[in-house]
Amino acid sequence: MRELITLIVFVSAATLQAAEKPNIMFIFADDLTHEAIGAYGLSEVKTPNLDRLAERGVSFTRAYNMGAWGGAVCAASRSMLNTGCSVNRAQEGVKKYPQWAELMKQAGYATHMTGKWHVPGAEPKFDVVQHVRGGMPKQTEERYNRPFDPDNYENEWKPWDKKYGGFWEGGTHWTQVVADDTLAFIDQAKNDDRPFFMYSAFNASHDPRQAPKEYVEMYPLDTIHVPENYLPEYPYADDICGKRLRDERLAPYPRTEYAVKRNRQEYYATITYMDHHIGRMLDALEASGKADNTYIIFTADHGLAAGHHGLLGKQNMYEHSMRPPFIIVGPGLKPNSKIDTPIYLQDAMATALEIAGIEKPSHVEFKSLMPLLMGNEKTHYETIYGKYTHTQRMIIDGDWKLVFYPFATKKMRLFNLKKDPQEMHDQIDNPEYASLVQRLRARFEDLQVAMDDDLDLENPVRSRKNK
């Protein structure tokens, strides 16, 4: 009998300890640039629900994706996120280490996942897994071969036309499905004493950018601005990613202002439609009575060019493609505040582990953001590293970014991100900065060692295998 009483006390104490832990709601978008939060005033996009999230919490204005080993940048980003391993070690990490969800489960969390997974070599290991999606909804040739001719508009592919499938495949828009699944889990969690970890991953705002007609009509073309750094064609496109890359086929060459506006119109519509459903999720959390003890983290797997610099995709080292938004809301965090310290979006995992009281495993290379959020540190990483296959590398040190193009005629580009946030004025040929370039290059070589990056910038090989 004494043993039974002891067991009951132990189980009750464990249950109480788990119940006191904060909940974590992780909301993950796809292809979402840092400009895509309306409250930031960086674009015409309308995001009233993400705006209220920003008003309630802390925005990290310089969150970066570390890069990718292939054209599907999201696969590398999500592998890093769920293993905690850096970009050149994440492919092996997927096979060797427990996933983020497994660590949360071991700590007593009820775990739920819905939507896009796209972690090559691994299945999602949550308690409840619903509607697992691949990298992107199916495209059609009608979407790729659009001439973007205003005189032919009526005959073109339309984002709201369900006959083309894509996000409409299955009868209900995939964005709504993610929200519906999340609401069902919140309703279930109301009666569960365990803390929860929700991983709600939208395919939006990835192409094909489909949304109901009323959302597209929110963005008349005459209200959409062409980016200040717009180009009809990026001069190094073939050398850094390739003009035939799938993302870059979403508008013909040379880019026209009309084609860029149409792409951005559909991009914004998809984002606003996602924002509507995020609003439903936030409302359901409030109604559940669990919101006061819940941390919400919102980010995306990377950014997107969407017409900047003559590019459309995320396979480049420019800020628009490397930086997603990153917002965190929760108990004790300062509302409507911003932190400009550079971070990696993959810090979300380590942050959640600290919130949950879980000791960070030794293989997790990314860092918790709690010291920044609590005002206990100012610098998070000394430098920011970026890569794309064997064709691009990047280092950010303070206000300066040095980009390497091993196969282009122009091998390096240098930008001052503070003075030139649109990255329009390359300083690499300015003799005033020759010593700076040498210093940045030396720091990058050190960073290569730390990142297990064996690319020889001087003698790159096009066919070499990349990690």
C-alpha cells in the first residue's frame, strides 16, 4: 500500500509539474519575406491578425535562414529547425538525432502537427499528425507558361479557379485545412492537463499562389508598387541559381513591371488569406482559456524575392530572400517591441526548449532567444553565415554583408545594410573598403571551418557533391 501511495504521489506531482509548463504554439509559413507584415509598413500587404500578434509581442527584425543545399530551400530550413543542426550537418542530423517534437514529448507535452513537413528522410513524430503536405501544391503548366499580357488576362490561369487543383486539391483550400486542424486540437487540449506543443505549418505563401477571388481583388494593380531595386533581369542569375530554376520560371524574361505586380498581387492575396485563418487560430486559443500560459512563435522557412533584383525565388543571398518575419508572444515579454539583433529563425527550437524547461541537447547548435528577450544579452551571433548549394556564400558582420559568387564573372559583392537596406549599391570595387573585404573574407574562412563548409571559393567545382 505504501508503494502505491508513493506511486500516486509521484504521478500526481509529475502531472502537476507538466501542467504548470507553458504551452507553445508554433505557426510556420512558407516563402514569407520579412516585408510581409502589414504593421511594419514595408509593403502594401494587409495582415491584421499578424499585426495584432506583433502588437502583443516581440518582433525580431533580422531573422535569417542559414541557407540550403538545393533548390528546395524549405527542406534545408525545416531540417535545421527540427534537428537543431546547422545547414551543413542537418542532413545527417535528421538520421541521428531526436526531432524537436520528440524532445517536447519526453518533457510531458501533448504534441500536434498539421500541414507542410518537407524534412527529407524523416517522418513527423508528433502525438497527432494531420494532413501532412509535401514541399508544395502541384503546379500546372498553365501557371508556368503565363505570358503576363494585360490584353490576354481573361484567358490566363486564375488563382481562384479550382479546376487547376494546387491549394484547392481535395476540395478545401490547404490554408483553411491547417487552421481547421489547429482549432480541433485546441478544442481537445482544453480538457487535457498536459501542456501542448502545436506545430501548424502552412504551405502558403508558396506558389501556386491561390486564394479566393475576393482576396485577390483586395489588391488592385494600381495600388501595388514595383520594388525600388526592380530589374528586368539579374545579371548573375545563371551563375548563382539558374534562369530555369523552378521559382524563376514564374514570370518570363525579361521581367516586366506588369508581371512583377501580378506576382505580388497574388502573393499578397495568399498572405492575407493565411492571415485570416491565423486570426481564427488566435481567437480559438483565447476562447480556450489557455492563452495566458501560451507562447506563440510565428516565422517562416525563409523569405522571397517576388520581383526584387530581377529575381522571384529564395535561392539568393539578398535580405528579401534570407529574412522571414519572426514574432514571439508570451508571458513576461514586452508587447509591441522590436529587437534588431541578428538571429537565425532556427533559434525557435532552442527557445521552445528553454521555455519548456528542457535541457538543450549537445547536438543543437542554434541558441535560445530568451537571453535577448529578457535583456540579458545584446549580441547573439558574432557573424551570420549563409549558403546556397556551391554557387553562393555570405557573411554578415555588423552592418556589412559580403557575398561570394564562385562561378560568376563578379566573384564578390559588398553591401552596407544600414545605409543601403535595398542592397542597390555594391561597394566591392570601392578601394576605400579593400581592407574591410580582406577582413570579412578572413572571418568567412574561419566561419567555413566552424560550419563544416569545404567549398573552395578560389577553385570551385560545379559537379562537386555538397553536404
